[in-house]
Amino acid sequence: MKGVVVHRAGRVITVACALVLAASAAGCGPAPVERSRPALGTAVAITAYGEDAETAVESAYLAIAEVETATDAYDPNSAVSTFNTDPYTAAYLPPEVLEIRGAVERLGVGEAFSMALLGVVRLYSFESSPTIPAPGDLALAVAAARGFTLQGDGQGVFARVKDPDPRLAAGAALAPGLDLGGAAKGLALDRAYAALAAAGVDAAVVSAGSTTVTLGSKPDDEAWRVGIEDPRDPATIVAVISGPEALCVSTSGDYQKFFESGGLRYHHILDPATGSPARGLRSLTVFGPRSTLSGLDADILSTALFVMGPDAAIPYAEEHGLGLYLVDDEGRARVVPAPETSGIVLDEEAEPTP
């Protein structure tokens, strides 16, 4: 099969950094502490302001590492990876798993967001040799992904599979497993946010590719500004989200990890109902104030609403007071503004590539 894989972490670019540095140089206060380190499958950048910002940033990276150690399905030493070696036996997983599950239920998007698609994702081999799954294998893996159950005490998580097909045996290629990649990044940024707040920083921004959170107000009293990429020309910013205080932004797109075959794009945002890439959108960005939208919620919703498609995503956002910026599969942009009381504004900078 001919195809090209693009291994690109989804990126929501923080575009205010130059303004921050200029303000500091002009005598508006001490220079911020700025760090960037590999984590969560991307580069995590933190900028923090305050007397103890250096220590606070280190605490934030430790908090991120704790979430990654607990939830990374591709790290053989993580708790989730260990569970996935035998998903048919009840096990006590870390609280991060239950927190993510609780958020999915609270947001009401369980039909569009699954924590258990590891067996389905493996069929595509995005990270190695791109593959279009055989229909029978895909159907079997999707059915297995629906079999995860919580025991009565709310802790034991295990898989039940009605079909005894040997391809679903523990350790087999199609065996079901937990994959929290669509939510762990947002949860990790929430933990980083909490660590920075506990350390008493005045303000901070944490960006992990497709998800960005801010804390407090910038020392120069200017708005936080977060740019959204053109999904067909990621070097171009098509819109900028700005807000005076803490906000959360998350983007999902069909350009972040994909291959092409037969004129079709096979990307990593999979519909749990079919196991196939969700169609109808190129990218979807959800945004809102930190007071009503956490990093975890934003991360889950950017994926779930992408899967749901614009006809369902837009009324969901309007009902729940969320901002949305969508680019459909023909390159047309659509916007749901954040509530006026949030102080968050989206300015369209350019038309997306057709």
C-alpha cells in the first residue's frame, strides 16, 4: 500500500511569546521562566512569572510526568500498559483512569469518545507501517473495545468479550486495551496548572501541542493569545483566541497523524462506532474560560466533537457555553463564539486553505 505517514503532534501555537518578552525587556517586571521539554508525545512548553517560578516549573513537569507514567499505553512500565497485557482480569488502575472516565460520562460524549480503542488503533499501524484494516478484523476489534466494564466498587476495570476468537486473547494483535491518548494530555496540563498555582506563580501558560492552558493574568495586562493552525498549511495561523485570564484551548485535526491511500486520508481520530477515521472535518478547536472548562474537558471534547461532526458539535457547544472554531472537509471555517461574559474573543486572521 502506498501512503505517507506524518508524525506530527497536534499543535495549538501560543503566539503571544514575543509580546511577553518585549514587555519584560521594557521594564514591566522580571523576565519569565521559559522551559520546553519532551513529554506526552510532543514538546511541552511552560512560561511562568513570579519569584519562585523556577521551582514552580519543575513541580509542573513532575506533575506531568506522573500522569504520563500512569496512563501511557505505549510505555511498558506504565500502569495502563501493564493492565493491557491482561485486560480480562480485574485490576486496580490509578485514579487518573477513573478521572478520565468520569469526565467522559459527565460531558455526555461516551458514544463519540472511547478509552478502549488500543486494539483498533494497532490495526492502522500509524507509527510504523500504515495499514488499512481488513473489515472483519476492524469489526472484531471495535466489538471488543465495547466490552470494558467497571466493577461495583468503581475500581476494578476489565474487558469482557463475547466472541472467543483467539485473535482477541490477551497478548494477541487484536486484543482490546485502554488507550488514554485522547485525554491524558489535558489531564496532565491540569495537574501542571495545579502545581503552578500551589507554588504561587503570578501567571503561566502551559502548551502541549494540541492543548494549551493559561493561569492568571499576564503581568503586562495584555490578553493571552493562542493561535490556531490552518490544517492544510500548519505554518499559517487562521485564527487567534484571546482572553484576559485563565483559559483552556484544545485542537483535534486530521493532519496531526495520518496516511493517504487511494485518494483518502486515514487519520488517527477514530469513530468508536465503526473504528474508521471520523469524516466531515479537518480540524476542531474548543475553547473557554478555565472557570468552566478544564484542560481534561477540552482535550476530550476536541476529539469527541470532531467525531460527532459539525451538525452535532455546534449545538453541543452552544448548549454548554463553549467556543468552537471548525474547518470542514471542504476548507470552510465555522465559529461558535465563547459567551460574552467570558471575555474570550476569537479573531479570524486568514481563510483556511481550500
